[in-house]
Amino acid sequence: MSWFHWKATGLLRVDCDCWAALVGSVQALDKEMISLVRSAVERGVTFFDTAEVYGPFTNEELVGEALAPFRDQVAIATKFGFAPDPNVGPGWSALNSRPEHIKEVAEASLKRLKTDVIDLFYQHRVDANVPIEDVAGAVKDLIQEGKVKHFGLSEPGVQTIRRAHRVQAVTAVQSEYSLWWRRPEEEVLPTLEELGIGFVPFSPLGKGFLTGKITENTKFDSTDFRNIVPRFTPEARKANQSLVDLLSKVAERKKATPAQIALAWLLAQKPWIVPIPGTTKLHRLQENLAAASVELTPDDLRDIDSASSNIRVEGARYPERLEQMTGR
């Protein structure tokens, strides 16, 4: 397995997302999940992603407990910016990126993560009520205090990236990106390349769809987020099967799995792209990590791009209310 330095941050290129692996199914300090995270470290994973909103709080606690014995060997990213909304009910659907709140979140996250510094601190979603310059300034203060090493943004628009970067260098931008969501290629990726900012695609396997294990007949648990995602209606899943069929065809030729081809495609796009797939199962972790050894030739990549360009993906990736929080 080959790993490459991500020069923008000094972190290592990795393939594990603690949130995607754990959110929605984790009890505080779940022993099985702690074991899984430690197994990831043993297999070379050095970068873990979480957030206060996952749980809320319990995922950070789990990550902190799991990684405590390896803290000097790994980098941890977490996020601020969501808050409870009493008008909506349970769940954190409001936004709060006021500078004083950012600093409160940092202090609480440091305790839950059992660490004295956050390696990468993302704004989880852009808060339209707080100028991004104020957000960047708050994180800059935390960096100067030695509590944070790097600043990141999640699902921002390009003008927000530029404005933030002028106040405090943005190390990484995190957004959804995969063969079935390629909008970042239009504006975000060119901007990041220009500014020297790393890109961290979440949901690189299309929330599981690109693994080939989900069909129109798949039933999700009642608590599964995908139940409210337009792209996961049975009709949309049936229509989008052709993209999975494409990956399966390439996978058969490469003696790999569709998931590994989807990840290998991402890894082949730019050297500064660091996808973060996740899982709750050890064999899926091993499968994801093995994608780093799958080599796609220029001809393979051209074939995938050519074939996928003729496939129209059906269904929005988020409900409208959540999509409105992105690209701002």
C-alpha cells in the first residue's frame, strides 16, 4: 500500500472517515467501534474525521478514546457550526458560527477528543448570519493560541473560500464528490488548485450506492438518513443502477470491487484529493484501503469518464432544505 504526503497540510493521504463509519449507530465508547478505529490505525490510516454534531458529542468521545494510545501518530479533524434548533425538534439543524461559539466548541472538542490540539478544524456549514472573515479570524486566534493547527471549510462556495483564505489560510475544503456528484469540478476544484488548498471528498461511495450492494429493493432502517434523500427513492436507485453497472464492469477487468474502482477513480483525479470513505465493518475497511493499490491507466480513466458522461444521475443528493446550506 502506498501513501503520499499531502503537502498542503503535512498530513498523510488516507482513506477512513470516522463519522461515516459511526454516525447513527454508535453508542458512547462502543467497544466494537473503538476496536475498528484502532484496527484502521494498525493498517496505516493516519487521518480521522469527526464532528461535535455527530451523536451529538458521542462520536468525538469515541474517537478520543480510540485514538488516545496513538495520538502522536494520527491527525484528527473535527467541525463546528451546527447547533440545536428548538423550533424544529430533536437534532441539530440550526447554524451558529459566532466567534465566541467557535471558541467554546473548540474547548469542548479538545476535552472529548482527549487532546491538546485539533489538527484540522472545519466550519461544518457556512453561516449566512456571520461574515466568513469573522469565522476565519476566530480560528486564526485558536491557531495562534496553539489549540488548532489548520483551518478548513465544508461545502462552501468559491467566494467564501477566497474571502476566508485572505484572513486565515484554508488548509482543506470538504465537500461531497464522487462519480455520481461531480459539481465540485465546475468551480471548487479549480479554485482549490489555484490557492493550494487540499480537497477532502466525503461520501466518495455515494452514501454506499456505488458499492453495488444497494438496489431498488433495499430497505433502510427507519433512522437511516438515506430515507429522506431524493436520490435514494426506489425509482432513483433503479434509474441510477447503470452507474454501478459501469463500475462493476471495470472492477471485473481489474479484479477489484466497484467500491475500489470508485475510490481509485477519486485518487487518480488530483494528488491533493483525500477521500474519506467510512464503514462499521472491518472487512469493508480492508476493502476500502485496498483501493489505494488499484491502478487505473489513462485509458481506464478516459473510458470511465466517457461512459459516465452518458449517464444521467436521477434524484437530488439532499432534501432542498439541506442543499440550501451548501455552496454559500
